Amino acid sequence: MVTAEEHLLDRAREAVTAVADPEIPGVGIVDLGIVRKIDQRDGVIVVTITPTYSGCPAMSVIESEIGAALRGIGIQEFRIDVVLTPAWSTSWITEAGKKRLLEAGIAPPASATPNIPILLQTPGPGIQCPYCGSNDTNKVSEFGSTSCKAYHRCNQCLSTFEYFKPF
Ligand SMILES: [Zn+2]
């Protein structure tokens, strides 16, 4: 038997999981590891979040999007707890999140690069290009659209891409 409370919690999890990062369309805040947990205390849905490093997605935007998602499924009783310790790390990005970053044309943090078919890889010193898999890339700018990303250019396919710096 699923109790009404469990059902509510499941729906809350589903709604929050669907919230995308405001600065990385298509990549969810759960997949990025920003949402630490979603539980229920005394009938109130509690969403615990940890901000990414400074300069990254505005937490106020994320908080209001979480609120809108919960209200959208009829949940009025909720609280958003912001926890700063331990600090967010790129290692919290899930496997699904890394794949979505690649699909969005953003190279995931180097320590977190999912497997790109070996045939597509070429040796080189650079960050792997999310479009063609080449490592023959150069950094063109330390800062991308946000300070957590840098711009790199691929010398093989000539794409410019953003690299999500490890943290
Ligand atoms: Zn390329």
C-alpha cells in the first residue's frame, strides 16, 4: 500500500527532478547534484539544496523554480533548505547529468568525462571536444557564459565549446 504521504513525496520528487538548471537548459538540478534530498517532515515537503560555486546558476532562480514546480502539482506546504557544507562539487554530477551536459555541447568536468567511443578519440593535450571527441583543443577563454565554465576551441571540427571546470 502506498500511503498518501508517500504518494505526495513521489510526486514532489518527480516535479523537482524535472526542474532544469536555469543556465544549462536540458540539464536538471537533480542531475547536477544541486538537490541533495527531498523528504517530508511533519507533512511539509523539504527540499535540501547546495549551491554550485559562486558565479554559477543563481540560487534564487533555482529556489523560485522549485517552488513553482511544487505549486504546479498542488503542493503548497514546502520548505527549501540551503545547505552550504559540504560544499558542492562537480563529482556530484550524476552519470545522466554528464551525458546531458555533453548533449548540450558542454564538456563535463575532466574527472567526470563519460566514455566517448575510443575510435572517436584522438590523442592530444586538450579537453575532449563534446562534438567530435577530439582532444586536440585549446582554451580560448578562462570564463564562459558563467565563471564555472571556460571556452575551448576544437582544432578538428572547429567548434567552440564550454568546459565545465572541475571543482
Ligand atoms: Zn571537435
